[in-house]
Amino acid sequence: MPHQIVTIPCLSDNYAFLVHDKTSGATALIDAPEAAPILAELERRSWQLTHVLLTHHHWDHVDGLPGILDSHKAQVYGAKADAHRLPALDLALEEGETLDFAGETVSVMDVSGHTVGHIAFHFPDSKAVFTGDSLMAMGCGRLFEGTPAQMFDSLSKLAALPDSTTVCSGHEYTASNCAFAASLGEKNDDLAARIAAVEAMRATGHPTVPSNLGQEKHTNPFLRSADPALQAAIGMAGAAPVDVFTELRKRKDNF
């Protein structure tokens, strides 16, 4: 059976996630921006944390971990390539490796770009992928360390997952990402509908994360660099998709 997923707002615009198995009681935390809201949610649900999965080393994804581990003796997992910058790991992972969470085989994906050593965790039975700051709702992470080609490859891996996949990303940036997508000038009914939906959700204080991968493929410009309509809108008709992605990321950085 798919596991229960809970979204926890943290800091000013971060999200952490809990994945819970009702049968065994196992509970995984994906990223630890701050301790208080995560501990409060665990206490409210009477859940004991058993796993912590870290996507990357940035402070707003790991700084809450010491306070959480004071109360929960969980095993900590993260990228082997990033182990020197992460909190102490019980298990360091590489792309292609898996871990077992309450009978579900979780796949590790290298999604470098935002940082080098960034990983994502795919829970295929639960139809969810935890992407940190790689693929985001209507956007992707800024390239602090990696190259456009690295991020393009990372997003291509994520886009190859089933359309039914729930994308659990690390920040509430969707409204600004929608504004950027609109600025590209493309005529796209799916995009217009998504922008309207996001505006309505934010107006009532509802989170826009998680999102649906199928919808991301139709509306997120960073997943659509091969789309002729988008290419034409930005004056790059027929260009290589990686070059279109590079241009989009440059424009977003200056937006």
C-alpha cells in the first residue's frame, strides 16, 4: 500500500515531508529545515521518526536535524558525494542504489545542478519523488554549483518518471515561477489555467507543493525546452533543448 505523505511548512518558504507506514509505524523525514514544526507534527500524530533522507547540504535543508535527533533516534541518509558537507550520515548513497523503507524500495537519483551531489528519492509504490531544490513546482533550482547541462540531465531523469508521480519539492516558489513562465509570452491554455489555479491557492493561503509531474511536463518551462511552441516564443525555434534550457535558466536568474 502507498505510504501516507505529510507536507510541513518550515522557515519562510521551505517544506519538509514526512512519509509514514501505518503498518510498521516507520516514519521518514525528507529534509530538515528547522526542528520545531517537524517535531510538533510528529508529536501531534504520535509518530516516531525512523529515517531522515537529506537531498543536499544547504543550511535550509539540514539545520533542524540536531534538534530533531535529540528526540528521535533516526538513521540519517544522504549523498556519498556530499557527505563532507552534510551532517553525519549513517548511510551514504549514490545514484542507482536503493534503500528499504517499510517494504518499499526507494531509488536514489543524482540530480546535480543546484548543487553538485544533490540527490532525489523516488518512492515508486507511493508514486512520489522528493526533489529538494532540483525540480520545483513550475521551476527548477538556481545553479549555484552545477552547469546548465547537469541540471538539464537531472530534470530529464525526473521527467522520465510516470506522469502520476507526486513531486515533493523544497520551496513555495510557485507564484514567482508562474510569473516568469507568463513573461515568456507563449500562448498555452494549460499554462494559463495553472497560473490561475496557483493564484487562487496562494490567495487563500494554500500550499502549491506537492505538485503533479504530468502537469509539470505541460506547464513548467524548464521541462519543456524541446517544445516547439516555447522555443518559438523565446526566439529559439529548432535549437537544441539543452541550449533552450540554458537560455531559460539565464532569463530566470535575471527575472
